[in-house]
Amino acid sequence: MIRSAVGRFLVVAVLLGIVVVAVLLRADDEAGPCVVSHRARLPEVPEASGLAVSRRTPGIIWSHNDSGHDAVLYAFDLAGAPHGRVRVPIVTRDWEDVSSGRCPAGACLYIADIGDNRLARKSIRIYRVPEPAPADATTAPPESITATYADGPHNAESLFVIGETLFVVARDRDGALYRSTPVQPGGLDVRLERVGQLRLAPTTDAEASPDEASVVVRTSREAVIYRTADLLRGGDVPYGLRIPIEGLKEWQGEGVALGANGALFLASEGWRLSRAGTFLSLRCTLP
């Protein structure tokens, strides 16, 4: 009888262990309506900050390191495999984001030198460059757009582009949304005016979908997808579709981008021992 009882106890313990492991794996592989399809290490991008889906080369995503590194764009495929590194002939102060967008040249990348932890910058810089091919060694010389906030300096890590209009989400308590005045040909000074608030903080990245119908904004705990039309109306923006990502166990989640057909991409800085950044590709079922 004792052996039988012990045997039943061991069977139950094993089954419980299997259930616990399954739950842990599920928590690590799912994020709300999304399921992780690919995980990759980014050895060359230990401080992965922004993400941008290419509008020139299908199946390519761009990323970069935070400040303190050379100005280099890194190209990856949708599974995180490296496809190239392209130098940008600029010196940045606090490069926090990269975004895909339109420009007079067609498809461009917007490099957001917008960090300002001490709130000491009178103006910030956004560099606009025709999107390179992953095999290029260097980009063309970028245009330098000088942007000034209408209400004084703000720290920010999140830039997205609709048409040729720049939007910045401040890293503050309200997730204040700023919209630029039009970028005029031959005149690359713009003013950033507060047009709304997301009530989302602190944000680390933002990016428009390739068709510009949606915008994703992320924090360390969630990615929130908004309808572009709601953002353009300004004011208190209705809360978007919330995707919890805290359970994905990123070391320091930073980057986010939206692809086609419900694809969501995340990037994280590396942890202290391995130093390699991480890349996650998720498949999402979106309404």
C-alpha cells in the first residue's frame, strides 16, 4: 500500500511538473493575441534601440545601437539573421530611434537623434536619408532636420512618420504626442507642437505600419497599436489594442515595429554577461 501511494504521488508530481513547465513555456512564447515565431541574438547590436521595417527591400528590418556607438544601420531578415551593416556619415549625440517613411527621394529612413535626459537641448536632430540596400557600405549623405519643441525641451525615444510629417512621443508621465510643422524643400527647420497625449509612459519606441494605417508604441511592459486616424485627431487619444509583452522576458525592451499580416517585431538591449541584443518576431491575430 505504501509503495502504491508513493507511486501515485510520484505520478501526480510528474504531471504537475509537466503542467508547470507547459505554463511557463506558454507565458514565454505568447503575448496576448501574439505568438513568438522567431528569437535571435544580435551580437553586433548590444544596445538595440529602434526598429524599422524596410520599404525598399522586402523582408528586411533595420536596427541600430543607442548612443556611444558608431553611426551604423544593421539589416536583418524577419527571423533576425544578419544581412548587412551600413555606415551613416554623421556623428550623433543621442540616437534613440530609426523610422521608415516617405520623402522626396521615395523611401527614406529617419534617424532620430532625440534623446535629452537632462532636458538641456535647445533643439534636436532628425537625419533623413534615402534607404540604402543591405549590401551597401555607406548611405548617401543625410539631410539634417532641426526640430524645436514649442513648449521647451523634452526627453524622447520614440519617433514615427506619417507621410512626411514627423511625430514624437515624449518620455514623460502623459506620453505627450508632438507633431512637426511640414518639412519644406530647402528648409529643414521644423517646430514640434503638442497635439495630444497617449497616457502611456515611459515609451521606448514607436513606428508606423508600412501602409501607415496603424502606429505601434511600446513600453517595457506592453506594445499598444493605435489607429493612425485617432492619433491625427489629437487630444486624449483613445487607448489602442494592448499587447502585454512583459512575460517575454526581454532584458531591456526597447525597439518595436509593425509588419504586414499581423507581424510584430521587438528588440532588446543585451544583458550584462552576453551583451548581445535580442530580436523577437511575433505573429499576431489582430481585429
